[in-house]
Amino acid sequence: MPLQQNITPADRLKQAHPDMLGMATLSIREAWIPLVERMIQELERLQNDRGPLPAPLCFTAIYERYGGLALDPRPEEIPKGDSYREPMLRAQQEALRTCHRCGEPGKVQVMGCDGAAVHLEALCPCCTLRLAAGEPPSDYREILDRLLEEGAADP
């Protein structure tokens, strides 16, 4: 019996868009895969409708950095104001408002400090509570709702 490989959502995304993502390193959590996929689909439509940049657009890396979505496109120099920039900027802005752990609405928060390094993450209130609690109970959403009702937590 052949061994079955566990194919991650990031692997599926790369397989679905080999021209843009085939050589890319994807270091994002599953919750941001849909927003990255929307960006890639929009960029592919642009490339089909308008033609490629001087070289076809692809990515070498897509990753979380400072609580946001970082993109390393090739070619690196996409002219300012170019319509290729718009989907990338939209995805980066959406990531700042989307919890990278669960995909719910969130915001970038300071989650710790280690010397000079500050740890930032885009999190929703529920995932913030889960992280603060360490290993939370499975009913963390109910706990947050109760705390919100009691006025003990900010949404």
C-alpha cells in the first residue's frame, strides 16, 4: 500500500497556481489561504486580460511578518500605480484585519516582547483569549461571550 502524503492547504494552493506559486515558500497559517488565493486569482485574470509584466509575475515567498502579510514578487520592480499592485495591497490590508489563526475579523496586536523584538499577530478576540489562557478549553468562544456580557473584556 503506497504511503499517503498529507497535503496541506498551502500545498493545494501551490498546485492550483503553479505558474505564480510553484517556486514559492508559503509560510502562512491556513486562515489566510483564502485571501491569498483571491489575490492570486485576480493577478492571474490581470495577466490574462492585460498581458504579463516584462517578465511573468510569480512569488518566491508569501509569509506573515509583523502581524501582516509579506509578499516577495518577481519581478521585484512593479511600477508604482500599476494595476498589478492593487490586488497585492488589498490582500495585505485584509490580512491586517483578519485573524491569521481562525480567519475571523481581528486586528494586529502586540503579543509579547523579547528584548528588542516585539511579537505582533493579527488576532480576533477569541484567539487572543486562547493565547492568553495558554491551552484553552474547547468552549473558549462561550467564555469570551460571557466575559463580554459581564463587561470584563473588550471586543
